Amino acid sequence: MQSIIDEMAPSSVDVLYCDAAVHRIDTFQRGEQLEMHPMGGGGTDFSPVFEHFDQPDAEQPVVLVYFTDMYGSFPPAPDYPTIWASTSSVDMAPFGDVVPINQ
């Protein structure tokens, strides 16, 4: 994640930690080093992350990069681009682009 942020230099990045619910949200401003605080684990439902950005007071992301093993329940496609950073051999999703990553 840090190399993506260093390369793209967004003004801010929201990191959401989730499994079947969003457990924590950290926001990092341009130039800040990421400090990860993983939370959750277990069954995955991708919907809560997308529902977070569907809230009336939430700013929709320019792009959502979802780091996952791709095993979980998918929501309907959002109006913004989604990149699935797959840590498994799964290379298909019902929407967005799947990019395999090495752990």
C-alpha cells in the first residue's frame, strides 16, 4: 500500500479494516507514512466498505483498492472504480479489475 501511495501521491487515503463489518478507519494525509492497525478477521462481506462510502456525508473515493483473498460476498457495483488487490489465485470479480499481488 505504501508504494501505491508514494507513487500516486493522493491528498488523503482512508484505510478501512473490515471482515463482515468495518471495525476501524484510519485517514492518512499526503506525505504521512502508513501505520497499519489490522482488526477483524473471519468471514468476509465486502458490502460494509461500499456501504460506508454510500452514506450521505461520506466522500466517494476516486478509486477503491480492496486488499483481499477474494473470498466473500460482493455488493452491487459502485459508481467509482474498484481494484481488487488479490492475495489468492482468484482472478475474477463481478465488477472492477482484479490485480494479483505478492504477499
